[in-house]
Amino acid sequence: MDATSQKTLNLSAIVWRQPDGSPVACREKLKVLNENLEEIRQCCQDALEDAVLMGCEEGQVREVFEAIVRSIHNPYAKGD
């Protein structure tokens, strides 16, 4: 895939929000959130490349990634 066909995620454009909708303003929190997201992105990129090199269908790999994200449990949710 060439660089022009790749979609890139601009981390600096993300406005992280608190449950009440107000933006997260603490620079350290923003730094940690963005670093975590970049680590996740890189891990997924590596896993996708491995899967495609091993002959897996790209669309299926992406579906599995999406299912993993949907299955993540929030241990801090009220009522759990």
C-alpha cells in the first residue's frame, strides 16, 4: 500500500472528553492518552502486516480488531 492510499490518524486533532462533555485539559493526561493510542495503533499495524503476510484476508483482520475493541470492558462503569 503506498503512502497516498493510507489513512492516517492525527492524534493532535483528537479532543479528549470527560463524561460531562468538557474537554480534558491536563497536558500530562493528554500526553498519556495520545501515547497509549499511538501504541495501540502501532500494535494493530504490526498485527495486520503479520496477518496479511501469512495469507489472511485484510477485511477479516480488521473485523476482528473491531470486535476486540467492542469487547473491552470498563471496570469503572457504574453499576458493574
